[in-house]
Amino acid sequence: MSSPSTTAAAPASADAPRVISLSDLALVLVVIIWGTNYTVVKEALGSFPPLAFMALRFAIAAAAMAVVLHTREGWKPLPRSTLLKLVGLGFVGNTLYQLCFILGLSHTTAANSGMLTSGTPVLTALLGAALGVDRLRKPLAMGLALAVPGMLLIVSARGPELDAATRQGDFLILGASLCWALYTVGIRSLGAELSALRITALTMITGAPGVILMGLPSVMELKVESIGPGAWSGLVYSALIPLVLAYVVWSRSVQAVGSSRTAIYNSGTPVVAAVTAWLVRGEQPTGLQIAGAVLVICGVLVSRRR
């Protein structure tokens, strides 16, 4: 298996004959999963209280990841420093991220949430450069100059009609984006000695207690008889596919090609989220939101120029 540095340094001509690689297909699949997940979760939140949904979803995902890790690789002792890093990543990338994501999505639209997260690739690249994981380049600064105003347009798109609850949801989604960027850069800093499966499983397991404890009171008050099979299906799907399957693919890609290069695929997530929300929930984006999303995506593309 090639190291991340070897993979990233491969000559461009070696990949020229390929129209699309298996890694590209895998990441496109992740974008589709995460983009449609906004609508799946939004639909399920119509039946579940947000904190109860968050706790149950993450308990299922963490249990599934523990079983998969035990079956595939077994449990192995880790150096204390590595374990502490994994605990920190679990807290940021799972405990805090899930809290911001679920509460944010419960107070704003699925389409708006997807568009707000489209600036994550630029944020990831900026953090990677600041922490020495990636090199800070001029195109990145140009990308930020486009993406930041774009995110502000998305947040302020409803003008005077933007009530306190929606504003809170929008900013919680931005907080989730920051947590995800930190998590992505943190994975890269671990190096190649840990498999993507082990990183994903251990960060999920260490992040689970906080998520479950925050949602436990809401779970205890849950009226199970009032929740239909569609909402339960959405809960199980959002636990096993976006959290377990997509997280493993994402971690493996970060290890292979780097945090900034992998994060660029996030620019497709808001498009999938907006289209899905429009088709399923009738959430038609406003002109300002579309303009903001275009600026963010242009910023992401500019930031990737060499």
C-alpha cells in the first residue's frame, strides 16, 4: 500500500488515461449519501425530538462500527498519545459535530443546511495550512474571498423574515462545518499507521458517550407508538449509511490523498442537498441563496487551482 505522500506525489500522466478512478466514484457516492441525508434526517425529525434522534442514531452507528472493527481488525492497544488524539477527534468530529448538525437542521431547512456546508472544503484547507498539514497558497486566499461573502449571503438570504430560531439553526450548521473541518485535518495528522476503519470506529466510539448522554433525557420521554415506520427507517438509514459507510470511505480517502484534496468533493454536497430538498420537500432556494452557493462553490474551485 502506498503512503499518503507517495500517492499524492504520483505523476499526473499516470492517471491521464482514466476518465474517473475508483476513488473518485467512492467520493461521489459519499457526496450523494451526505447530500440526500439532509432530507432524510429532516423528514425523520418531523417525528423524533432532535436530541432523541441524535442519541439513538449515534448509538446504532457506534455499535455497528464496534462490531465491524472487531470482526475485521480486532482490538489492538495503541500508544497513549495516539489514543488521546483519537479521543479529541471523537469529541470534535462526533460529539460536537452531531450536536450542531442535528440541532441546526431542526431549526433550518435541509436545502439551506446543505448550502451552508459548502464552504467546508475551503475552511478545511485553511486549517490544514495553519496547522502545517497543507501549504497555504494564493488560490486559497482568493477562494476565501469568494466563499465567505457567499456564506454570508446564504445566512442573510431571508432578510427581515429570518427569525431567531432559523438564525440559530444556520449558525449551528456553520459550527458543524468547523467541527468537520477540524476532524478532517486531524485525521490527516494521524499518519498512515492506523487504518481508516480503525480511525473511524475509535473516534465514533469515543464520541458516542457525550452524544448519547445529551440525548438520553429526550429518549426516556419518547412516545414510541407515535413514530411511524418511515421515521424509524430514516433513523436506521442515517445511522448506518451516512455515519458508518460514508465515514469509513471519507477517512480512507483523507489518508490516501490528503485533507484538502478530499474535502473538495464537499462542494457537490450542497447541490445534492438542495435538489433533494426541492424534489422531496418542496424547499425552493431563494435567488440570494443560489447566488451565495455559486460564490461558495466558485471559491472552492478557485482554491484548488495550482
